Amino acid sequence: MKRDYFEGADVAVTICAKDGTILDMNAKSRRTFLKPGSEELVGKNVLDCHPEPARSQLADMLENQRTNVYTVEKEGVKKLIFQCPWYDGDAYAGFMELSMVLPEGMPNRVRKAK
């Protein structure tokens, strides 16, 4: 990942190796997931950051290279979570997560095929 692309973005981007080791986090990801007084998460295993059943689901996603997309709401803030495999050329390299706040009243536009 070229941090330059994501460092200032208002979306949390976390990149993991295929064994679950966190390789990189942009600034928004660090603000989102690092609690005050906690240590750096890069180099830690993403599986250790999640309780069950999320831990088992993440392990399955890492092993089976599958995408997972959902919304979550916490303290009145709704987010879109997009988790997917990433590749180095043709080789499976790991997993990335993009987490973004969904604005209240966000429009949904339906487009017709031409």
C-alpha cells in the first residue's frame, strides 16, 4: 500500500498479511482502533484484536480469500465496513479493511442500465 494515497483520507484503511499480521494502518485507522495509552497495532495479529465470533469469521476470510461487507452502528454512528483480499500481482497477499462513516440521511441513487 502506498500510504500517500490513504493517509489523509477520511476512511480507516487497515492492511494485513495473509497470516493476519497487521502491515499498515492509515491515520484514520490508528485514531479509530488505538485507544489512549495503547501500543502500536502494526506487527500484531488482527485475530488477537477481535473476540468471538468475529475472530473465527476473520480467520475464515483470511483462509478462503473472501470479501465481507456490512454496516454497523455504535453510539449513533453508522459505518460501512468493507473487508476484502488483496493481491501482490497474482499472489494472494492478505486482507484489507476499509471502514467509513455513513452520513445520516445519505441518499441512495438507483441507476438504470443503458
